[in-house]
Amino acid sequence: MGPPVTSMGHRAPTGDPMLTARFAPPAVPKLLVHRPELLVRLTAGAQGPLTLINGPAGSGKTVLTAHWAADGRTTRPPMWLTVEPDDAPGAFWAYVLEALARGGTALPAEVGRPTRAEGVTRSFLVRLADGLAASAQPAVLVLDQFDTTQPPATSEGLDFVLRHAAGGLRIVLTSRSDSLLPLHRYRAAGEITEIRHADLRFTEADAEALLSEHRLTVSPDGIRLLMERTEGWAAGVRLCALAMQRSADPEAFLRQFAADRTTIADYLLTEVLDAQPPPTQDLLLRVCVTDRVHPDLADALTGRDDGARTLARLARDNAFLEQIDASAWYRLHPLFAEVLRAHLRQRCPGLEPRLHGRAARWLARTGRLTEAVLQGAAAEDWQFAAAQLVDNLALGRLLTGLEADQLVRAFADMPTGTPGPAPALVGAACRLAEQDLPGCEAELRRADATLAPSADDPLADACGPAARFGRAFLGVLAGRPADDLTAVERAAADADRLLRELPPALVAERPELHALLLAHLGAVELGAGRLDRAGSILTAAVAACGPPGTEAPLRGALGSLALTELLRGRLRQAAEHANASLAVAERSALPAERRSGIDHLVLAGVAVEQDDLPAARHHLDLATAAPGPRPDPATAARAAVIGARIAAAEGDGDAALAALRAVDAAGLPAWAADALAEAESAVHLAGGDAAAALRVLDAAPAPDADRPERALARARALLDAGRPADAERALAGVPADDGVPTPVRAHACLLRARIAEARGDCAQAHRYLDEALALARPEELRRIFTESGPWVRRTLREDPRTAWSHGRPAPRTPARTARTARTARTARAPRTEGQPPVVEPLSARETEVLGKAAELLSTEEIATELYVSANTVKTHLKSIYRKLGVTRRSEAVHRAQDLGML
């Protein structure tokens, strides 16, 4: 073997001098995001023959590799060669030899040097591979920007040398596209490490670190918005950071910046669009009008037949277009699409609307309804876009589903008065979605005027059963906020009849229609106070839901059904339906603006009845803070009643009255207005003013029917006014049958017990109290006992067996009686297996608080008797719950009694 080739300063086969800059790694930016996990992967990959770093322009490939090369992670610094796209094979190999020589790799003189730019012989490649195999130390060579623009002969030669160098050559290759190397072979042999675009994308933490390097402080929401716009594209994040430094308000820049007006546009147009041949540039400018593109759609937009081939190449080349989940569809990077659309408007004025229209019709032909509607609206072809929704029975999509807001926004610019029934119906649905009832009614009147066209009306073909069904469908939905039961029932009947006239296959594709009709009809029946009929219809609505797209009507039906059951006094079922409604909202990721809060309102009502005031306040706050649709008048009245009961229980009578009087009674159904009067009467009774309570009831209009709730309210006020005989006569209006809500019946029993006790008939009083306890136990009613005053506790002290026979906590008893009771309980109800152990003994004060709770005292009453604040009592109760392993007051009492602690 001759002397090694170590000299530098050689010339390329063309005779030109070697460019020194191509052998030097780029300088590492001063403002650098450290990515240790990728550096570790690069170091590990350099132990094998091939490492590929692949990503689009500006994704950080070269920066990462230069950082790694300068970081000293390898025992021998890697050699660097920046590859030029016009390198002929001979020139490429000449530069490789020079890079190896400059890096200290000594090769035998027999290897020689390329003499022709056009190529090298197989003999040269064999000698080079053999020389590398004989090297004492492997050579690590970075080939930066090695793309498919290299001639196939270059890639074939590199593969040959790499496979035959016996570990003497290790390549780190960066490229925008997959090279022509047979990567599948390296993968099969486990001889390749790949760092792809998904790995190179910045995380939120990376973006925050970069902004911090630029001395920018941005909120978490701002970081998320930046990541959403850039999708982690490193150059995009860097360019935004530079622009934000020049902005007076960086946060505002993130909310408002238009990519086409920043240096991002220059970068993408120069590095990506201009790098493509003219036919590909034309395709990109045309397909950018859609969020995603299919090869056949691309052909429809270009009028050519090269869509499949061109899109596949662009995706392979990482040209800011990627294939969607291995399907036939592709999507542009949102920033690139934004820049392309701006460039399209500048280069081809007036073309964009025509492209939207062409895309809309292709999407409609292929059954992609929502996309067709959006494209039609973008083309301002309102007749076409609206007809797609009406003819396909898809008006419900404007009101339910995750696409509803997007569709409503698409029609925001539709001119008022656009002719034809379809635009009028779509306009009505949009107004209804925005809770603009007058606007909805105006659009429906306009639709009515066009639904019976004359024979020469060019829109006559749009007035078939689909349009008439749309009118009836919206009539049902619009009648709910208006509480027009007659109009809703008539429209529901029309909609049901028209559904049978429509193609069954089309109806089957729209499961949300039947569910929405039933949910809204049931809600209107509820608003009218027809609880039995509402319960039946809403149960059917829940059963009609289930298929995708019915999440919103399911939640609405469950919420209305929960409120129905609350009004019927079926607390367990009400809570079950309310919790199911909340679960649907979470499971379906229903947007907050579409959550009405009725489920939390019901849970607040249940908690009040069960005397869990903290939970009641919590749920009421969530219900009133819900950003969704405003509640109908009857639901708003129920919310006021629940709020008043909580405030009164907390001792704030003024707040209770303010909550009730804030409701506009003018638009209320009679039963809801009655409920307000009854609640106001109860507030006065809580304040000890029986006369005011009676005045409120006397001033209220007479109910349309004999309402047991009104009779109960009057009996309570009369009894507190010292008129037991009149109270007893009033209670005749509360029949003891299952049609009366359980809380009403139980409360009536308590009043009858008080009346019996007042006249000295203790046996009868105990029988009524026993009946009240029996009614209260299944639903865990407690508040009515607290509101009935101290006589209940006094009676239970005298006859604790009455409470125990119904599983109710008895008052504290003298020690001897308590021991007897504990013995009886132990024999009667052995401790439940699996109960959590007591964490630690109760303190003396906690035992005292728990004893008062066992006597049915409220938090405020316990505080009064123990001369402490209500907050102190709540703190003791929380500690008691923790120590006993329970979550509620009744559970704590039962647990303590089972353990012999009371």
C-alpha cells in the first residue's frame, strides 16, 4: 500500500476549487432550544451505519445536527459536508474524500480520486469501501441536505460504500425528503435511526423556552395559540418570536397575526412554493381553498389528472403537505395554506370563489355534506349551501353536534332576505342557535311565504317534503323558548307526518332529528307543568339517542327529564339523570357554550331537599355560571326557588326574597308563578312572619288547578299563624296518593303531626311522624324535618324507636339508653364488611358536633347550641368525615352508631 491520502486543497473534477464553507457545520444559534432527548438519540444512532433526520424546511434538522456536532458527544468530532443539489456523482465523491481527509481519516493512496464529474467507477467505490473498512477508527460523516435531487447513481454508490465499509463509515444524513437509499433494508436489519418531523416539532415547553430566550413572557393560552398556529414548526415559532419582539403587545400579536403579512410568508414562498415546478405550484394554489384534499378533488380543481402523483410526491418531500392517517386524503400545514390563499388572491384575482364552488359540488357528489356546505358558503353560493342542509334533512346540524358552531359561522355573511325557502330556513336555524327568537320567527315567516310557490317559480323544486319538514322541525324547536305548547304540538305532528313521506334511508342517516323533536317537545310539556306527559316523552327522547350526532339532544333530554323527576319529588332518579347528563357532556367534549347548566340546577335541588347546603350552593353556582343557552322562564323560576331556599337556610332572608323577585313573572306559566309565591311565603315563615307569608299567598293568582303545593304552603302559613283548624282544612287539598310529589306528602304528614300534637293527641302525632319518615327515607329527605322546627327533635327524643324503625338518626340519649340502643343495633345490624377503618379517634368536640348532627340539627343550629361559628362546625364535620371514611352527614352518624361511638 502506498502513502495515505491526507493532503487538502484538492480541486473538484471540474477543475474548480473545493468550497471550504461546505465542510464547516453552521454556527449554532445563540438563542437555542436545548433538546437533550434528540441529542441522545443522535449519539446512539451514530453508533450504527445510518442516521436519518428528515423534516420540512425550517424544522430544525441542521440546527439539531450542528448542535450535536459541536456538543462533543462523540469521541471523535464528526465530519461535515453540505451537499448541493446540482452535485454530479463525481463531484459528490470528490467532496466526500475531501471531508474525510479534513476530518483526519487516512485512506490508502490506491483509493484515488474521481477524475470525471459525471460519475465514478465501481472500482473506485470498492477501493473506498475497503479503505474505510481498514481504518483504525470509524469515520462519522454528516451529509447535510442530502435530498432526492441527488442523481440515483449517487445514492446507489453511497449505499454500496456504507454496506461494504464494515463499520468504518457511519453516515448522519439530513434531508427534506426521503433519499433514494433503500431505507427498508436498513430498517429490516435494524441498522438505521430515524428522527422524523413528528420528533422535530417543538413542544409547548420548547416554545416557552425559546420565547424566554427572546425575553418574552407569554401566557399559557398564548403558548397554546402559538402551537396551534405553527403546529410546532420550528422556523415558524422562531419567526413569530422575532416578530413578537418588535410588537408592543406580544399576546395581541399571537391573537391577530396574519401569516401572509409576516416574514413567514417570505420564507414559505421562497423555500417551499418557488422550489416546485410551475404545474405543482398551480396545484398548490388551487387546493389551498380546502382544509383537506383528495387526489380526485385536486384533479377537479386543476382540470388535470396528475393529482395523485403530485400530492404523493409533495408529502414524501415534506413540502408542508402530509397524508392523513394513511388515507387517500392530504392536508396542508395551516400556515402554508394561509400564505397560499393570500398569494392566490394576489396572483389570480376572482379565482378563489370559483374554486370554492367547484370544490363544493365535488364534495356534495361524494357525500361529504358539511364540507360541501362550508365550501358553498365560502363561494357565497347561498342557495346551494342552504339547499344542501335542507334537502339532506341536516338543519339539525346547525343546532347540535361538534360542527354546529362552524356551520353557523359559515352563514354569518349570508345577506338577509336571500330568496328561497332553503336560505330562509337556514337563517331561522342560525337565529335559533344564537337564541335570537324574534329573528328566528321573522325568517320562519319568510320561509312560509315561499313554501307554496307558483307554477312558474324557479324555486318550486325546493318546496318538496324536505323543505316542509324543515319548517315543521324548526317550528318545534322555536316553540320551546316561546313556551307555545299548542304551536309545538301542531308542528311536531306535521314533522312526524312528513318524516314518513321522506326516503327512509335518508331519515335513517339523521338520528338526531327524532331525538331533537322529542327532547324539545318534552321540554315544552315540562314548561307547561304537564309532568307525566313530559316524563314519558323525554324518556322516549333518551331512548332515541345513542348513534353519533345525538349527544346534544341526549344531554338536553336527560337534563329536562332530571328536572321533571325533581318536580315529581323523585330525587334519586333526578340525580341519576342529572349525573348522566354531565357524563354525556364530558364524554362527547360538548363545548361549554352549549351546556345549559340544568343538570347542576337539578343536583342543587336534590341537595337542598337532602339538607346538604354546601353541595346545593356549589351546584347552583355552577348552574348560574353556565355559559350555555339561557334557561326557559320555568327553569329560571325553579333556579330562583332553589336559590331562595338555600339563602333562607343560611339565614339570609333578604337574599332569598331578592332571588325570587328578580324573576319576571309576566312570562311564566301558572305553575311556575305559583312556585315563586309559595317559595316567598316559605321565606317569610323562616323569618317568623306568618302574616306576610299569608299575604303573599292571598295576593297570588288562584292556581289553574288544585295544586297540592299551594295547599301545603297555605297550611304551613296558617299553622305558624296559630290557626291549626284552618291549617287542617287546608291540608285536605294534599291527597295522600302517588300523584303528589313525595316531599309534599311527607311535609303534609309533618304538619298533621304538629296539629295532632298541639291538640294533645301524641299517638296520632307519632303515627303521622312515622308516615313522614317512611316517605322521606327512600329519597333521603331531610330539609323538611329541619324546616319543621324543634318539635320534631323533641318528639324523636321521646320516641327514638320511631326514627330507628326508618333508619333515621335518633337524638342523643342518656348514657344508659344509649348503651341499650347500641346493644340492640349490634344484634340487629352487624357491621358491614369492607367498611374503611377509622383513621383516628374523634376529639371530644367532634363527638359533640356529631351528636348534635344525630339530633337532626342543622349546621347553623349546631353552631348556636355550641356557641361557635357555622364555619367551625363545617370544619369539624369535614374532619369527622375523614376520620370515619364517609362523605355525608347521615353516613357519619350511621357509621358512628354502628361503631358504638354515639
